[in-house]
Amino acid sequence: MQHKTIAAQGGIVHYWIDRKENTADCIVFTHGVTADHTMFEKQVSYFSDNYTIILWDVPMHGLSRPYHGFSYHDTAEILHSILQKENIKKVFLIGMSMGGYPSQHFASIYPDMVKGFIALDTTPLGCDYYSKSDLWWLRQVAPMAKCFPANILRISMARSVSKRKYSYQKMMAMLKSVSKAEIIEQMRVAYEYFPMENKDVDFRFPVLILVGEKDSTGKVKSYCREWAKQTGYPLHLIKGAKHFSNGDNPEQVNKEIEDFIHTVVQQERK
């Protein structure tokens, strides 16, 4: 993959592209909090032969550090700038956990650029989904993390999201280069800014919700069920997987993504 950068208001953002000139479809993968673009390596190896792939380190994560003035609206505009730079007109968005929020903000601002959205172990934008108690608990995640020694924090985080050895080791590898202070700041920004920027959205393009059947991170699975109920979006459980479902069961996740894209493309051709 070709490693590139783009200058944004708060710093330099790093992204990777594997372009297939003879294919019309592009998939953009957006990672979760405290992670980086490498969490999708099982998806890249599966899809890169047939699709243009874009990965990026969201501001404040991975190589896109340091970064100042984070906001989800900002991340959406940065993604738009990347697509403009690469002359890509339409994309399939895949957002994992926190990565679902830049994806949804982008989709709300530039809906005509989105062919479809795959919500991977993430939760919806929309004010009615979240109680005051839910939002209060979100703001406690970062303060509670301060109570753990750095390595214990990394281990507990990796264990909580992973079922398979691969997912655990991958999460630990991503966390290794991040200091405890950076982990806490990433959590603080991700969870405090979500309610500040949350808004009601109405997507007209196809959406698929995927969530690990053993996902025990917060109330993610409950939110996904309510999301599907309120919108009619299909919800598929990833067998044997926790929150890092694309690492725990990449075989099913990749097949779900592939089937979704094929269905959308076929409908477009009718």
C-alpha cells in the first residue's frame, strides 16, 4: 500500500491507499479508539485484489500524532479531503467502534459520496438512542482508566475486546507504542466529543450493522439492536466474536462485507 499524508488544521494525518485502476469500488476503513489502521490487516489481505482500499490513522491515533483540536466534524472533512486528493467520487464506508462516528459524520455531510455503510461493532448517531445516564458513563471511561498502571491498562483493554489470540496480540501491538497519557486522552476525546457532536441523521444509502455476538463493550450490542429496530437496517451477529470482531472472526466479517457490497452493486445496475 502507498503511504501518504495530508495536512489538516490540527496536524498531519497519515493514510494508506492501494488503488485498483480497473475497479470502480473503493472501501474506506476507519479504526476504533486507541487503535490504528493495522487493525484491518485481515480485511486488506482479503479485499485488496478487487477493490481500491483506503486506510487511515484517525487524528490523535497511530502516526497521526500529535494532533490538536480534534472533532468528529473535523475527521469527516479530513476524509473528504483525502478522497478529493485521490479523485475518488464514491466509497463504501466501514467504521469499527469509534471509527463509526467519523464515518457517520462524513455520510451525513456528503451522502452522495457514500454507496453504503457497514457499522462494525459501533453505535448510531441519533439523540434518542442515549439516555442521560448513558452519556454520563461515557464521560467516566477516561477517568477510570487513570486508576490502572500502564501495562495492566493495556492488558485489560486488549482482553476486554478480543476472543482470539490473534486479536489480543494485535490490540497489544497497537497499544504498545501509545503511552498511558495518550491512551487516556484518546479515550477522553472520543467519548466526550461524541455526545457534544451527536445529531439525528437519516441515511438513504444501504447500511449493514455487524456486531460480535460476545461483544461486552459497554452497551454496544444493545444499541445495535435498537438501531436495527428503529431503522430496519439488517443486523448480523458475528459468531464467537467480541468487540474486535473483524479480528476474532475475519472469515465471517469479510464474507458479510463482500455480500453487502455485491448486493449494493447489483441493485445499482438494475
